[in-house]
Amino acid sequence: MSTVLLVAVVADEHEEAAVAIAREEGAQGVTVLPGRGISFPEHITFFGLTYRGLEKVLLWTLDAETAETIAQRLNRELDLLQPFQGLAFCIALDHADGIDPQQIRDHITAQRTQPHR
């Protein structure tokens, strides 16, 4: 089993929907970081002010199959592949320094055996 980091960058208003999709597919924990886009065209201009919108960066550590399924659903259902909407993608963790892949696998296995809340 390969372990990956699923990263989803979504608009602030899509955070709850993204977490719900991930839970439906079996992800139980998520780390949420605030974000903001830099160097992109302005989204809305009003009264001479520019609003770029708030973003959230959502992180999950999952097995590769589950992460890929969730990333595909997020991209499709939240329309993340359209310009300036966000993106969901996976990064392999098996070769990351400081991380014991077996401990991650054990954690994921333990999560799967716990009932969903």
C-alpha cells in the first residue's frame, strides 16, 4: 500500500463540501490551512478595491487509492479544474525524510477499522 498526501486548494465557501466528499470516501482527519492567491488576475474589482477571495488548503494523509478517488471527486464535483477555482492533487510520501511509511500505513489501517462518526 502506497501512502500519499492529498492536497486540495479550494475557495473558502467550498471547504465544508470538500471535507464532506472526503469523509464519504473514508477520510477521517483533515488539516485545514488558510490561504490566499498571489500573482493571479484580480477576481472582482469594486469601488477601486480588488478582492481575490479567501482559499483553504486541505491536507489528508491517505492510501493512494482512496486519495486518488477523493481528488478526482473534488476536481469534478467542485469544478476545481476551471481557471482560478482550485485544484486537488496527490504527492507520494513513501520517500519523504523523517516519515516512517509503516507508521503512516498503521495509522491509516487503524482509521479504517474505527467506525465513522
